Amino acid sequence: MALEFTDANFKTTVLDSEKLTVVDFWAEWCGPCRAIGPVIEELSKDYEGKVNVGKVNVDQNPQISFNYGITSIPAILFIKGGQVVDKQVGAVPKSVLDKKIQANL
């Protein structure tokens, strides 16, 4: 199951992690966000133990969204070593996200 990242745990679970972390910025009212949700869950299972995969609800965690300049959702950041190494804005097929994960492992 995808992790839930919040303003409170983002530093320890994402920025301080040695692993590549996939962060899906979403909101309940966002149709494309709901469409990509099952893909995020699949990636979480596919890469369990290798990659941290999780979600940030932008309505409940405005500070993280502000810090990363998130203005359109869904926005998916790929973070490694505390730095954004790739980004995807908008709903895309699983294969696109899979390629980005593979490229950054």
C-alpha cells in the first residue's frame, strides 16, 4: 500500500531516505488524481522494499506543496538523496512512471 506523506513526516520519510521515493501530489476532488491512484498503488506493490511510493494530499498538507511549487495536480515527484531527480505532471500510463523509476534506481 502506498505510504501517506504529510507535512510532519516528509523530512524523515522522504528527504532523509536512502531510497528513491515517488511522491504523488493529489486531492480528493481531482478526477485525474483519482484515475492515477490505482497506478500509484500498483507501483507501491511492484517496488516494495526497493522504492518508497506514497501520496501527499495537497489540501491537508499545504506546506509540502508550497515548498515544491506544486500548482497542477496530479504531480509526481521522484526524489532521491533529498533532491528532485524527475517530475511528471498529469495522469499518465503506468509504463511512463515505471520508466522514470527504472531510470533513477
